Amino acid sequence: MRLIPGRGSRRTSVIVALAAFTLALPASVASIAATSPTAKPYDARAITVTSGAPDASSAEGVVDGSGATTNPGWTAASSAGPIAVRRVTGVSGPFTAKTAMELSRTATGSGTGGWALGLAPLRSPQTFFAAGKVYRMEAWVRDTRASGASIGMLLANGNYGHRPADAAVYGKYTDAAWHLITRTFVATAPGWADTSVYLALPASGAFSFQVTGLSVKQYAAALPAKIDTTPERLISFAGKAGTAPSAAQWNHETGGNGWGNEELQTYTKSTDNAALTGAGKLALTARRQTVRGTDGITRDFTSARLTTEGKVTVRAGSYVEAEIVAPVGAGVWPAFWTVGVNSRTVGWPAGGELDIFEGWGATPTLAHSAMHLAKAGAPKVDMPYGWGEAGGTTNLGESLDARPHRYGVYFDRNVVRFYIDRKPTMTVWAADAISAGRTWPFGGDQFLVLNVAVAKGTNPATVSLPKTMTVGDIAVHEGGTPF
């Protein structure tokens, strides 16, 4: 979903990406064929985060993350020629280690392959990881060829299984300097005996990476405070059935310009598309209607898109949630999201976007969340954390229209955390985003958006309409989460 049409697409390849369910990599990171994570839907019975602070016994999980010993136990494999693994001495950089591990493949030894990986062993991963605990993995990485090839860091065995968390971080560099990559995550399962730090390497061609300071530890990450208050703001949909939502709170965005995503509907102000139910809910309905929009574009579908821009602002440091029954069926794309209040000035995605909930009608049990933020130094380049990110896709175990679910997000200058039914799903920390070359706009305020789109690629002859998203009161809690 896009705030300002015509300034670049938010998800131009959404249909292809969802069909493949591949990891949504940053825009600056090349895809890595078979070594890239394939996202699995998050279980709606989310784990409980027990504490943001490490246990007193917290220790280093990596056996030898810098090649300090002569036998550090690192290995590598590839489907396109052998990978050399060697210990390098005499290194220097913004760290204390004097050694590093080098993983390389020569041009003569390379070919066109499907995967390449390096593995660094962990200490007792079966007991090191505990579901609900917060950890941080990090490494200093150097591309000695300054090639711009991609390297990723995650947790898995050599068959890309036995993962205590789905979190991953990728980087690519066009200089030979040392770069710190980090990823903070919540473990969702214990480790297995063969769980390792998995380095996703270029599947084809020559490369040479040096890695030092590879580390996995429990981490005292910033988490939302628990507050015991009533909402500072409650956006109500009370009113007579068939009437429009409050103009003091909501704007109608209208037109059929595609909205940066090649959407097929015209958004209107009609109560056919956005109306109160008379039972304290808002109904947003996509219909099969041929209408010429306010922008002169004629479409065969109508729907509604509402924003609180300039009327209701959600402050940084707040938790916002709504109870939603979402429509399902091929082509239907319902969403509840926020956009930075400064986006008209700084542009998208520099102002930030938080997709609290998105449905994709052809996958009726899956609820999605995403974040859109700009590449550092390039405010118009989107580097999202998408549906394939750890926790970005949740399998509810039932259709999205079976009953209401609460969808929420907390955001501030340190962390963004998404929730379904008040259980955490995806969490992203500012320090990780910044180390990966992103900006972090979520220390600023946001406004709300609700819409139901008809997605690009929908067959007009077969799509089943009308489809309605029903939204209950939207609650805003400032200072933390009320649970």
C-alpha cells in the first residue's frame, strides 16, 4: 500500500513473491538461490518472550568466531566448485581480534550452482537456545574482492534445517573494508546438535569473504514496556448503520491510479464501499462496479481507502491495535497499516511504513506484517522487512474471515514489534536495521490507513465480490503495551 501514488511501487512483485514465499531480502542484497531462507508461516500460537535481559550464565555460543585457534571447525560446501576455508592472521580493523576466517572460491573453480554455504560450529546448541529468549548474532565481514556479492548470516544445519529462529541478515559490499552485520532475534525453539551459524554464500562465481568476531549471545534488547492503562485514544466506529465514518477522524483517498501497486480498483467516498455497521464496526467493501474515478480513470471494481492523515496521529512509543475480520478469496488484498506523518515532505519510504496486517485472499489462513524503510543515503530506495522475514507471516490455523483477530504494533526509536491476538510475531530492532544499511524512521509519529484492494493479476471474470473487511474500535496505548 502506498501513501502517494506515482512515487514508486511499494511491492511491484507481490504476486510472484508470495507465490514463491521466498525471503524478502533488502533491495541492496542479491538473491542467493537455494541457500536463501524459504519462509515458513509463523505459528499463531506464538512463544512468550520471557525477558529482554540475558541470564547470568549467558555466554558465547560460537566455538571460535575469529579463527583464534588452529582448528576452529569451520566448513564450507557448494554445488558449483570447492570452497576454500582458511585461517588468516595479522588482520586489523575496528575490533580486537587479530585473526579471521576466509571463505573463497576461485574463478576457475566456480560454475553455475544452486547453493553455497559455510558453517561455524556452536557450543551445545541444544541447550544454548531457549524459546522466548532474546539473542543477537553479529560478525565483522570483509569482501576482499570488493565485488558486491552477497553474504548472509543465520542459524541452520547444512541442509537448511534445525533452525532455532528464522531470523537472517544479508549484506553486500563494493569496498574491501570491514562491515559489522547484526541480527537480534527471539528464539522460537531450542537448537539441535548440528545447528550452526550458517553463512549463505554466492551460489555461482568467484568470491572471497573474511569473517571475524562471529558471535551469538543472549542479548538485553529493548522491548516494549508493559503498561496498565486504558487507551489514550479510542477511534470508535459507533454510529447509525450505513453512514460514513467520522470526517473528523478519517479522510477518503479516491481514484483508480493503481496506487503504486497496479491495483485494479477505484477508491471512492461512497458508503457502498465504506460505512458503519450500526454495531460499532466499520465495513470496507470491494465491489464489482464500473466507475470512473475522481482522476478520470475507469475501473471495473470499487473499494475504499481511509487515512487519518492530519487528523489522528499515533505517537512514537505507542501500541496501536484493531480487531479485524478480513475477507478472503483470490484477488482480495485487505490491509491495516501506518505511514510516517512526514512522508509528504521526505517521501516514501523515508517516512516509514508499518503494515500491521495484510491479507492475501488466495492464502486464506495467512496474516502478514511488513516494514518499509529507506536505504541509508537513498531515501527513495525501499529496504523492507517483508512477509518472508522471521514472523512476517503467521498461519492462524483458520480462515481470516472465521472470526475477529487483534492485529497490533508497537514502535519507537529502538524497536518495532508486531502482534496477533497480543502475541508477538515479527520484531525488528533499530540497531540491526542501521547496521544493514537502512534508516530507522520509527522514532517519528505515524498516521493510520485502512483499505481493501483488488490486486494486480486478478482475473476480472472470476473474482468473487463483494468482499468486506470489518474493523472494530482502534485503540492507541502510549508508553508501551497493555499486556
